[in-house]
Amino acid sequence: MNCLNESQLYDLLRAPEADALGHVAACETCAARLAELTMELPTTPPPAGLRGEIARVVYAPPTESFGHYALRAFAAMAAALVLLFSGAFERLATLPQKVLTHQIAAFFEKESDYFAQESE
């Protein structure tokens, strides 16, 4: 197996290609050298004010109070209970069965007409 030289490894870091990465994945020597070269690359400093922006978002006070959240949760639970005990789900559950039964009956009616014509 032909190992990549340093120049090729630097090129690989700038523009990765699948065949070269496949070689690095299969060759322990090249993988180790690529890891070393990656550690030697210069890093880009973060933009000014990034730390403050992250802290502002992370430590921001909540936008909704607990009381509003609890009220919304209670209303959702109440609506779910009303739907559950009103029988709305029972009517919805029988609707597809009725439609399916009608479609099956219509299918067999057409098939029986077809076979009746064939036998005549």
C-alpha cells in the first residue's frame, strides 16, 4: 500500500476526496500522520462577543412563567379528557370499518356479477 506524503495529507485536509479518505481509513500510518497534522493546523479565533452572546442566550430568564405553562397543560389535559369520555374516538374508530365493509361488499358484488356473466 502506498502511503501519502505530507504534501498530499495537507491537500487532503484542504479538499477531502473519498478515495484518499478511504486510504487513510485503511492505513494506520497515514491515519496517525493525518491526526498529527490536524493538531498542528492553526485555529481560527472565535468572533468577538461570541462568549457573551452564548451566555446571554443560555442564562436568559424564561419567557413564560410557570403559571402560564401550568394553565396550558391543564387546559390540554381537560380537552383530552372531554374527547376521551365524550365517545368521539369510538365514532372515529367505527368510521373506517364501515367504509371498508362497504368497499368489500361492493367488490364482491362486482366479482359475483362478473362470474355470473362468465358462466352464461
